[in-house]
Amino acid sequence: MTDSPIRPVPYARSIAEQIGRLNEQLALAPPREAARVLAAVLNPEDGILGRLTGLMITGAQFAKHHSEQGILPPEVCLAMGRAANELHDIVLDLDEHVDQFGTFASPGASPPPTTPKPVASALVVRRRR
């Protein structure tokens, strides 16, 4: 492995801090700006969620290799693989909604006149058993 000008652990911490600041900005952003941010975050090719999923897939491959070598317990490999798969499924589920954030974010966007006014609905919460 060659020496890289980027030190990975501090770099990862810096990215985590930036995501924390982005979260703070998202919470304070006006609706259209928040929608633009979410569309960028959820973009499956180059958004944060897609890139994080790729990182988890790489981590799962690392864990698998080192689990096969007896360095890591098999449970670590299984957990990493499950996390990567779940994130991938989430990206696929959200992919169909990314355009809706972009549409909402565009200036002058408004629902068509035949669309009924949105009504709040109860959310279903899934619990792990």
C-alpha cells in the first residue's frame, strides 16, 4: 500500500463532522432548500447515502476477508454484510422519490390544481423483534 496524502481516520472524522453540520443546516433550512439538500443527499449515484452504501460494501468485503482469515469473528462479517445489504435496499427504496424532492425544490413548483390538499397521516413504526 502506498502512502496517501489523506490520513483515513481523521478524514472519516472530518466527514462525520461535516455531515453533522449539514444536518444542523437542514433542520434550519427553508422547505425548498431542504428539499434540494435531500435530493443531493439521496442521489443514488453521487449522493451521500449512495456513497456511504459503497463504503459499507467495501467494509463488508474487508470484514469477510479477515473473517475468513480468522482475524475477525464471523459475526462481524455477517453484521457488516447485513448493514451493507440493508443500506442498499434503502437506497433502492428512496431512489423512486428523489425526483419528488427535486420537483418540490424548483422555483414556482406547486401541485397541480386537481391534486387534493395534502393531509397528515399516521406513520407506521416497525419494531425489531
